[in-house]
Amino acid sequence: MAACGCSRVIAQMALDSFCSPEVKLTMPPPGFELPRPISVTFIPAKVFDNPALLRVNPDYLAWLLALPLLERERLLGGNWKIRPAAGLYFKREWCAVVDEVPADLDYIVRYWDLAATEKTEFNDPDWTVGIKLGRDRSGGYWLLDMVRRRANPGDIERLLLNTATQDGKRVRIGFGQDPGQAGKSQAQHLVRALSGFTVAAAAESGDKLTRFGPFSSQCRAGNVKIRRGSRNEELFRVLEGFPDLAHDDEVDACSGALEMLNPPMPSWGAYELARHLAEEAFAEQHPKQEPAPPNPARGSMEWFALQEKLKNSS
């Protein structure tokens, strides 16, 4: 219903903009359902067809280039036929596998995608997966460790506590909180169980593809390094198979870990506007100075070239 209402508003705006006053008098009365269009014409256009936008917001192109492959192909390349498929969001060759990691990582988190069902011969439950992710001072990311298990709630709680003890108090812990009262109760229980550590429960919003987009972009840019480990092959299998696999718990854990390291800014739009205004004011107050004319050493090749240029211009 909302989409239909929006269409009626757009159609009315178009008629108000282009119809003559005489035509407006013949418009149907309020409540009359406008007829559906006989045909629709799609006029393709790209960002380069709108140079005014790039002049006003030169960072817009960089923002498009930083999007995940699917969104970038649609919004920048104009490829609206592309569809989500395995291999579009992650390839193992995007990430370097390393044996050593920096000792001075600024922030380290362990994010858990929780499940609480034991494996039996009659079921195929989700995994509880904990991704340990760090960020260095240059903005690079280091995937340090992955823990995964299928177990009952009591064993999962012990797993979180034992892993937190091994990681140390420097590592912040996060996990997804299911909606509703049951999710709140579980979050409160886990926070109490991990009382000796820094813990935060996060309500996950948005679909899996959207949430995994930032991590996918960082990997594609070569900005994520992965420490060599026994579970790397399983991690690569799930990330490369997303979104076609039945279980994608590693995907959610990677998405959540990156979100923990980069919490959303509530007033991002206002911040960006203030930043642009501040840059313009600074540029007006501090205009760029013309570079000093070259002063090569006497007798050098540059000096002879300058003398020749001055002679020709006189």
C-alpha cells in the first residue's frame, strides 16, 4: 500500500508540473484511483552524466567506488541485472594469510554469532562462531582467530567464558541480540556471566548482504589480513559460498566484528556537512600560495635550460 501511495503522489506531482491549468480542471476528484501507465521507459544514466553533482560533492565518486561489488555494479556501473551469487562477496586471494601480526594493534574485539543447538543425527543446526578481529594504526584489519562449535546453551556459555579468559581483558566482546524479551534476557545473562570483561550486546539490523558489505569491501581492497590457522579453510569456504550456503554464521560474525570496530555515527550527515563547510572556510582563509620559481645552481643543466627559456621569452 505504501508503494502504491508513493506512486500516486509521484504521478500527481508530474501532472501538476507539466499540465496546463485547463487540464488540471479535468483531474479526477479525490479518492479516484489513477489508471496504471500503459508503458514505462527506462532512461539509463550514470554519475558522470551529472557533473554538477560531482562538483558539489567530489567525494561521491569515492563513496561509490568503496561500495560492495553488487551495489557498486548497480549504482556506479549501471548493471541492474546483476544478482547476489557465491564468489561475488569474498575471494580468498583478496586477503593475505600471515604468520605474524603486529603487537601494537589499537583495538581488538571478539564478536559472537550465537546458536544453541547440539548436533544430532536428525538435525543440521547453526554454529556458534566467534571472530577475533583487530585494527592497526593505519586502518588495516587483522583477522586473528575463529572459534566455532555446535553445543547446548550451557556449553556455549562456558565456551564464551573460556575464550574470553584466553583472549584477555584487553579484547572487547560483542554478540548479536535477538529481538524480543527472550533476546534481552539472554543478553543480560551472558553479560553477567562475563562480568570480568568488557561486553556489549548489539541488536542486529538490516539483511545479511547489507551487513556483510563493509567487510567485503575491506577484503576486496586488500585491507584485511588473516593469521594462518587450522580453521582458515573452513572460514574461506563459508565466506566464498555466501549467500548460497545453508549456514553462514562466519559471515555474520565477521560483519559484527567490523561493526564493533567502527560503531555507526548517529549524526553522520550533519558531521559531513560541517566538515565540508570547515574545509571551504579554511580554503578561503588560507589560499594556496603559488610555488616559488625554480632557482637551480649556476652551471647545472637546469640552470642552462632556464637561461634558454628566458632568452626565448624576451
